[in-house]
Amino acid sequence: MLTDKVVLITGGARRIGAAIARCLHQRGARLVLHYRSSRAEAEALQRELEAVRPGSVALVQADLLDTASLPRLVECALAHFGRLDGLVNNASSFFPGGVGQIDEVEWDDLIGSNLKAPLFLAQAAAPALLASGGAIVGIVDIHAERPLKGHVVYNLAKAGHAQLIRTLALELAPQVRVNGVAPGSNIWPEGASVFTADVRAAIESAIPLGRIGEPRDLARVVAFLLSEEAAYITGQVIAVDGGRSVVL
Ligand SMILES: NC(=O)c1ccc[n+]([C@@H]2O[C@H](COP(=O)([O-])OP(=O)(O)OC[C@H]3O[C@@H](n4cnc5c(N)ncnc54)[C@H](OP(=O)(O)O)[C@@H]3O)[C@@H](O)[C@H]2O)c1
């Protein structure tokens, strides 16, 4: 259980972030839900969760590429709830870029959201997490280890995030545990995508457990890693991918 724990989730308004929010809230956590553009979804999720427990969800808006804005997310948790017990670095940009297509704008976006912001946000949150004996969970990707073709900078950013998790585990021990979850395919990316119907079918048929993951498959592992049940686990990245990384 996560009763009364205060957890900050980045990119928490929609998709996997929202599933994590519902799962943690169901286990008793109070939430600071960060969003960038998805204000309506964030407000709807806040209403949904506060119908269960009034006053249990605060919202905070920020573009995580604006590093100077990151301490405000932590301040929001302290102002609303007086403490911070968990940070879930979930927000991420994802788009293709092979050799010859990479420019600095895309580098800044992918590295900024997937690596730089998790580092600077963890740094901003560290004093509060050290005080509470809290935990950090980063959402990585199985392609941090085995690259996804045509996604050079994304692969690098997620590989960096995996190393950030191990590094922070060392830096913040023994008070703060830091772990990661590496999804395989859980929700197909939105918009124009290399994941055509044929590619999706090929991926799905290669997953040992025989199905695409669901956001709640990930959310349950995030909840576990934040909880006392994971008290002796730090510096680990757990693949939640139906076994796909075994056959990649
Ligand atoms: N979907 C999958 O199957 C899959 C597979 C492997 C890894 N993952 C990882 O799992 C996590 C969640 O995946 P997802 O598919 O749910 O993610 P997503 O929908 O692509 O993005 C999650 C949120 O990130 C926020 N975001 C992006 N750039 C931002 C920025 N510069 N500043 C602030 N917020 C920003 C957006 O918030 P707003 O909407 O509010 O703008 C967005 O809703 C990500 O870390 C992703 O890399 C997912």
C-alpha cells in the first residue's frame, strides 16, 4: 500500500502516466500530477480521483524542457501536502530520426524530456526525498539496451535514463531507492508513426506472452517499486514487456 504517500508523476494526464496515477491513487497515494499541454485531461483525471478522496490530487503545468521550472514541481508537492515520497519520471517525447535526419532541435527535445529533465527534477526533489526516505521510478524502454532502428537520439536518451537510474541509486542511497521500468509495447505511439499495421502485427506475434502490454501492467510494477515491498531493491530496471526483450 502507498497510504498517504505523496507522489509526483510527470506527464500524468494521459495514457501510461494516467494509468500510473490511477493505480497509485487506488493504493492510497496522494498525487501531484504534472502535465504540459493536456490540461483538460489532467483536470478530468483530478475530478475522477478526487471523487474518491477529496483533496488528494494537485495539478502542476510545466514544459520540462524549461529546466528552471522544475523546482516548482517539487514546491507544488510541498505546498499542497507538506512532503514528497515518490517521483515518477514518465513524461517523454518520442519520434523517429535516423542518421542524416538528426538536428539539434530534435536532440534538445528528446534528450531534454527523456534524460535532462529526469536528472534535474530528481536533483530538485532530492532534499524532500532524502527527508522522507522516498523513492524514484523512471520509465525507460527496452530499446535503451537494444536500439530501435531509425530512432538514434531516442535510444541514446533512454540509455542515458537507465544509467541515470543506476547513478542516482548510488548517489541517494541509503535513504532513497531509485529504480526503473522498461516497457516494451504498451500503447502504440500517436500520430504519424513507423508502427504500421504490419509492423504492429509482427511485434505482437513475437511477444512470448502473446499480447501487447496494457498500461496497468506497467503501473502495477511502478506501485511495487515505490512501496515497502521493494525495500531492498535499488538501481534496477525491470522490463515489463511480455518477454519481448528476450527475443529482440
Ligand atoms: N507507449 C509505449 O508502449 C511505450 C513503450 C516504451 C516506452 N514507453 C515509455 O513510457 C512512458 C509513457 O509512455 P506514453 O506512450 O504514455 O507517453 P506519451 O503519451 O508519448 O507522452 C507522455 C506525456 O509526456 C509529456 N511530455 C512530452 N514532452 C514533454 C515536455 N517537453 N514537457 C513536459 N511534458 C512532456 C506529454 O504531456 P502533455 O500531453 O501534457 O503535453 C505526454 O502526455 C514514456 O516514458 C515512454 O517513453 C512507452
